[in-house]
Amino acid sequence: MHIVTVEFIVEPGRAADFRAAMIDNARASQEREAGCSQFDVCTDVDDPATIFLYEVYDDRAAFEVHLASAHFKSFDRMVKPWIRRKTVRTYLRLDAD
């Protein structure tokens, strides 16, 4: 399993718009991408401008399919000006078959 975490710090005043767009992107990923098995969108309870993602893909190739998808590219273009900072990390889940 290929795990991706992303932490976004969103520009002031854009958190609600960003969250709505991210939830739509997460839903599209799970509905349209066979290799995406989990896509959690979370927010910091004390700071709504901090958004955290936990994504699970079958493998690296499935994640690449996600990055190439039309819905992701559209989302990425829309939210880019709203992002103050973005930190992406990838992991390999050790207990996966």
C-alpha cells in the first residue's frame, strides 16, 4: 500500500472554500479511481486553516493515476492561490499484503 499524507496551511479567509473543494476531490478520487481505497480529509480542531489528508493507494502507480486525473488537475488549479504552505509525505505501509 502506498500512503500519502498532505498538510495544507490555507490563506486566511479561504479555509471553507478549500475544505469544500478538497472534499469534492476526495469523493471523486474514491468514486473514479480503482486504486484509491481511502482518502480522509481532516482539519485541525484549533486551526481551521490547517487541513490534513490521509490517502491510501494500491501502489505508486495508482497514486500517479490520481495525479493525472482530470478532477485532480482541475482541483489543483483552482486551489493553488489559496495555499500558503503544502507538505507532502509518502509512506509504504508495512503490514500490507
